[in-house]
Amino acid sequence: MSFKVKDHYFKKAKQENYLARSIYKLKEINEKFKIINKGMNVLDLGYFPGSWIQYTCEVIGEKGKVVGIDIKPVNKKLTGIKNVNLLESDYLDFSDWKSLVPDGKFDVVLSDMAPNTTGIKDVDQARSLGLVEKIIYELPVFLKPNGSLVFKIFDSNDAQNEIRNLRKIFKQVKIFRPDSTRSVSKEIFVVAKNYEA
Ligand SMILES: C[S@@+](CC[C@H](N)C(=O)[O-])C[C@H]1O[C@@H](n2cnc3c(N)ncnc32)[C@H](O)[C@@H]1O
């Protein structure tokens, strides 16, 4: 089953000129929860190779802006696009949000970041949670009031606790597993809307 899914979305992404099959996860999320809209400023953490950047550009149009950060060198396939700004940086070390958009704040923060997996469940879950914890800690710095947050996390008891805490600072928090997620994957997506800064 998982290989069939992989084949289908992998081929579809190639045919439609998207840089990764992950595009369909964000598309499903956005069609269901309507978080990205025309003219918005969007931050994409762990953007490489950049299918979420491609999709976001289609939705936000010329008046919006998308900033991508990834540890990997900037993907030159995306550098010609006017309203895209890509940075090579470890998110865990990055702090200069004010240099990215005028007030340093975004309408939407996306994270498809995944740590390098070790195969040791507890270690992988803890690393995944570590990335998300930093995002949540920094929300007052880079998310606009009423803004939305979408992130990927490996499911665990600690992850569920963190999600419960989010309900105190967002009006709506949903856990979502897109159909395009491989069936063997332990990842879930959290979609949080209406940030109460
Ligand atoms: C699954 S890929 C993202 C795919 C992307 N959403 C797309 O649609 O093309 C996860 C990315 O997270 C990046 N990443 C993991 N940890 C990171 C960190 N601490 N800082 C920045 N990027 C990170 C990885 O380098 C990798 O490129």
C-alpha cells in the first residue's frame, strides 16, 4: 500500500513539475483548513527542495511573500522567483526575523522540518519535538496575531502534551494526516488557526 501511494504521488509531482511529493500534503491541508490566502507573508521552515514554496507562491500571488529556511544550500531552481526569499541556515540558530519582512511577522508559519532520523524511536521523537518547541517558543516574535501555524511532528505522548498546550494560544487546533502521507510514516500535521498573541 505505502509503495503504491509513493508511486502515485511521486509520479504526479514529476508530471506537474513540483519539486517533491510533499506538495500534496500542503495542498490537502490548505484545501481543508484554508490557511494560506492571496497576498499573505508566509514563512516555510525546512523548505528544501521547495514544493511547498512552489504551491505557496501559486496561492499568495504577486503581492504575497514567502521566505524559506533550510540547512541545505539554497535551491537554485527557485531563486528566480520574485517574491521568494531563501536562506541557508539551521533554524535552531536563526534569530534575525526582522530582516525578513518589515515587521518581522508572518501571517502563516509552516514547518515540514524533519530531523535526521536514527531509527531509534525515542531519539527521533525527541528531536522532532525539539524543533517544534523552538517554533512555539518563538511564535510571539514571528507570527502575527490571528495568524496560523502548521507543523509536522512525529507522534508521541510528549508531542500530544505540546499540542494540548497549543490550545491555550490558538482558537482552533487540529491534528491531520493527509492522504498523501505514506502509511508507514509516524508523522502527523498540526494545524493551528487564530493565534491569540
Ligand atoms: C521533508 S523536507 C521538506 C520538504 C519540503 N516541504 C518540500 O515540499 O519540498 C525536510 C527539510 O527540513 C530540513 N531541516 C531539518 N532540520 C532543520 C533545521 N534545524 N533547520 C533548517 N532546516 C531543517 C531538512 O534539511 C529538509 O530539507
